[in-house]
Amino acid sequence: MKNEKAKHTPGPWETRHTPACAKEGYYKIIARLNTQDVIGRWPAHTNPDDSDKANAALIAAAPELMNACQMAVNEMPGNEQGQKIASMLRAAIAKAEGK
């Protein structure tokens, strides 16, 4: 994989669910860009299975997951299993990049 500059806001990202967020029904997803916070929102509908919280946490982990995938794809062994994993990593990276 070529080393391209990321087009997304770099991590780390975090989630917050303050009382104000709860009242309005969302989780904040916060990233720091230079000296300012970039804030996104993920709906929170108080699902009984708590999937909203889990989805917000997964989104917040995206920059670290992307970095790990990019590093791992180049370290896969040349055997069949390693190439299968590398292919899966490349597909996940392409999906994350909107390709």
C-alpha cells in the first residue's frame, strides 16, 4: 500500500454522552484537529441492547483501527493464509477510504 496522507480527521477520537447530549438524544464523537475540537454526532435512542453506545465507540476507534490495518497489511506472511488476511485488510481500508 502506498503511504498517502489521510483525508479523515486524525485520531485519537473519543465519545461523550453528557446529560445535555442524552436530553437531545446523541453521543458526541470528538477529535482534536490542531487546537480545536471537531465534533460529530451519533444518534442515541436508548436501545435496550445498548447498540448506540457500541456504534459510537466503534466510530471513535476508527482512526486507530485504520492505522493498525495499514501497518498489518504490509506485515502479512506470503503464505496463503497471510495473503487472505492481507486481502481482507486491503478491502477494509478501501471501504474506509470510500473506494
